[in-house]
Amino acid sequence: MIQTLTKPTDQRIVLQGTWEKFKRLQREFEEISRAKLSYYDGTIEILMPGRDHEFFSRIIGYLVMTFCFDHGVRCTPTGSMTQEREGISSVQADESYCIGGTKPTPDLSIEVIFTSGNLSKLAKYRALGVPEVWFWEDGVFALYHLHDNEYQRIQRSQTPGLEGLDLAILSRCVLMAETDELEAVALFRRGSL
């Protein structure tokens, strides 16, 4: 029997290179579905998310979609699709969403941070024009909204339809899901209605 070992931690490689080198690496990594590549300002980043990273990403995504369904918010999940502006920036969020209908650029991108850098990622998203970016790090959400081409830290989502999402309940339920996913979802539904 062959056993596949899953590493619980992220593996990250940061390289310097051109857009052309990034595109070559992107083609070479197409077969590795777990690999996430990003590019901005001559820096290429390759991330192999670990088990914990993927777990939190999926739980957050599920709870955000649950909120949208329960509140009648039309939301198209776009997951970790590649968001790209030729020659300038390319990124794959852990979760992303178009609110109100499908669009070329998601309204919201969410990053789960285990190994490095949230604020450095904002430049990549700014170059793409993503209106709102959330970071989940150490059990807490940090939200940023694009205003006058700069991200400003905000306390509540400004994305239409998500303004009523209680981030304290969301954070609590994401953490609770580590030990009891069913109870976490039930509590989230009770607390967000």
C-alpha cells in the first residue's frame, strides 16, 4: 500500500525573475494542482499550501457562502482562480467571490496566512483592482478596502451584501471548526441570522 503524507505546514519559495520567467514556471507547474504561483514587481512566489492552510480556507469559504445563501446575496465563488494583469501582477487567492454576478475581477479575495506576508500581498491586488481583500491570520480577520487606489483597513466589509457579516462570529466559528465542524456551522447560522 502506498501512503501519501500530507504536510501540515505551507512550503513557500520566493524567486526574482521576469514576467516571462514567471509564465514559464506557471506552465511547468500546471500539473501540480496544489501549487499557487504569484508575481509582482519582479518577485515570483510559489506556495504549496499545507493541510491546515487548506482546511481554514475551505471552512472560511463555506461559511461566507452560507452567509450569502442565508441572506439572499447573489454570490459566485471563484475560488483560487488566477487573477492576472499581463506583465504586472498575477495572484491566486485562497478564496474569491463575485457579488451580484460574474465579473472579470472578483469583488472579494481572501488570503489565509500561515507563513508570510499579508500587507505585501496588497500591492498585487491593488494592481488588479480587487475592491476588498481579507486576511485570516492567527485566528483574526484583517479587512482592507480599495479606496482611491490605496487599501484602507476597515472593521466591517464594505462589499455590497456582506456589510452585515459579523466578523467576530465568523472568526469564532472558523476556530471552532477545528474540533467540531457541524457545531461551528450551526452556531454560525444561528449567530448570523
